[in-house]
Amino acid sequence: MPRRGPHRPTSRLGLTAEAVLAVRGTSDGDLATRGDRARPSSVLVRPEAELRRESDGRESWVFRASDPAELLGIHADQIRHALFAAEEVRYLVYSPRWDGGGGPFGVRADPASHAVALTDRRFIISRDTHVDGAPPTVLSIPFEAVLCIESGTALMLGWMVIHFADAGSARSATVLHRAIGHDHFAAAIRAYRLQACSDLPARGAPPLAWPEVLSGVEERHREELGPLLIAPELPLSAAAWPALCGRERRRRHGNRVSATQAGAVVGSTHGVFIVGDDPHTPPGSLNFGVNVVCVAAAAVQIVDLMDRTISGPSAVAIRLHLRRGDTSMSLEVAFPGSALDGVRTALGALAIPPAIRQLEWSS
């Protein structure tokens, strides 16, 4: 679905190269914690080796905990000591190691067990690789620093990626988990959205019902999007599109290539969702991965429109520029040109409509 922009090195989501750090290419030790860099934990009550003997991070289940003491291994001490006085834990989940380095959509992370705590003001992520000589780390991400969150599944793999602002740079933290526990991470994202995403009143006509707005969205996309919606959230508009194929220009009879993957843009009173299939799925092949990007409406500043036609039918891309304070990142999504009017409408229906610029147009 998303693809790279021409002006700066970007990831498959249009993130600038500076934004794709942490568990996508560097260690969690490079991430920020409470405004500083994440560092090896020094708060363990018992020796690290003793705690690691209690859990090797290879349990077969993801579970929700009601108290940090219920977490396994090192994570109980890490989360408990990371909490401020009187800070309330709203959601807490433990996830064992996923023995793999990543999955579709460019998601990358070293194998590690995690505990993710959602409080009334921030995410706290405890990470342990269970490797001798690699101390566990704790990462704190304030809600006001979050640029967007990705959530998705592909067969047995699931993931949550938080993109956030840290001292003027955009960074990311990735948790890979078993897909069977995906509902727990969706619940954590809902808890975040309920607290951090403002309920902006709809402009113009009263909002429609979710089934009516999402009627044109692929069923697999609705299934991935649905668990992220929160109770007070109302739909404003949606634009969906099918996959689009073209042919390589380098050859007279070029091979068929995917110009865009099937996807949708959905606007609501609480933000914007971008959902789509794995952009690296060859034409005619089965798709096993779906990714959803959740963006708070207030974070979307400007939207650029660009021509992305390979050959044959028109392909268009939107590049969303997201900002938190003095930190920004971009997110690019390609779709068939026939869906352009619907995408414009979906973005224009937001309570805070972004400025839309037309760039790099060839026709």
C-alpha cells in the first residue's frame, strides 16, 4: 500500500530514513525513555540471571495482566519501578518472544519478550532479548509524542509499531507478537485512543453509521480496523480501492507489477485510518498481511498529491505530513487514480481538514 517518496529516503510507509530507528535496524537501547535515551535497567530487585531463569521468554501465550506483579521474568520489576507515584495503569499486556526478525510492510525487530503498560499519560515498554550480555531496557512514550501507530497481522505474526517524536527526531518502537494475542494489543491501542485522541465534532451533515460508511471497504480490512475503534468514535467518510497492476517500462513487453495494493482511507471524529494489503504481494498472488495505521486528526498537517503511474491505468499517491511539536514525519499511500475524488472527500470531511497540495503531476 504505502510507498517511497522521491525527495528523501523513506520506508514503505513513507517514513524518512531518520524515523526508522530502534527495533527497525537499531537496538531499543537507542530509544528515548522519559526524554533521555533508553538504558539498561538498574531497578531489578533480584539478579537478572535469577529472574531470567523464571522465564526464557518462550511462553506460548500473550496475556493481559491486572498488576505488574503478574508479569513474567524481568518485566515485573521493570514496569513496577518505571511507574511514577500515583500513576494509574489502564492496560497491561505480556508478550513472549517471536522468533523471527520481522514480517511484511517492512516491520523489523530483534526477537524479544515484552511487557506493554498503558497508563493515564504514556506507554511504558519493557523489553528483554534473553541474550547474555544484552541487558533489558525500558522505554517511555508520552501520548503527546505519538505520531501514529501501526497494527497488523500476517498469518501467525502480529505487530504493533509506535512512531513517536523524541528530541526533534521521529523514532519507532516495534513489538512483534503471536497473532493469537492480537486482540490484547488492539485493546491497548483502543485505550490509548480513548485517552489521547480528541473527539472533534463533525462538520456539516450528521455522521452516518459505521456499517454504511464501511460498506465499500474489503471485509479483511474491516476485520483489522474494527477492533481499533472506540465507543464514542463516529465515522465521517471512507474511500476504498482495489489493487492496480501495470507493466514495467524498462522492457517492450514488461512484466506485470503491482502499482498499488487494495486499501482504504477512513476518516472519523477521532482521526484517520489507513488500511491496506502487503505492498510487496505480486499480482495475482494471495495476500496474507493487512496493516492499519492510526493517526490522530490533529497530527495531520499537510497532504501532498502525486502522480505514481507506472504504465497503463493512472496511479496516485497521497503523502501525509504528520507533526508533533518540532518533529515531523511523512506517510505515503498509493491508490488507483479512479479513487482520487473519494480520498479527497474522506480527508476533507475531517473536523480539522488538512491543506491539500498537488505536486509532481505529469498529466
